[in-house]
Amino acid sequence: MATVLKTIELPAETVADIDTLVSAGHASSRAALVAGLVARQAERQRAFDAAIEEGLASGSSGVTLEEILAEARRRHGRS
């Protein structure tokens, strides 16, 4: 994969967190840590988008919002 040099501004606390994670061995470098986190977030977003599309494609369940809320309240002991 080709690499591109980009400069970004981050809060000092974020940079400190990144450095702590790299120092603890969670990644080999700042760039590797950020790339891994971005890749993981992108995968989560793709999975979320796919789940939304699957739900929309499945059509209506025939259950009303009021019925869903009533069931949730029953399960969790709230009225």
C-alpha cells in the first residue's frame, strides 16, 4: 500500500495517549497506531452500514414503535 505524508493537528493529550500506547507496545509507531485505529473504525462503519441496509431490505416487521417500547419497559421493569 502506498503511503502519503499528512500533517494533522491533535490536542496534546491525544498525542500523549498515542505515545503511551506506542510505548506500551500496542503499535510499532504513531503512524501504525493511527492507521490501525482508522482501519478498525472503517470496518465498524462498513458493518454498521451493512446492518442498516439489511434491516431496510427486510421490510417492516409489523410491530409498532409503541409495542417495541412496551416490551422494552416490561423486560427492564420500567413503566
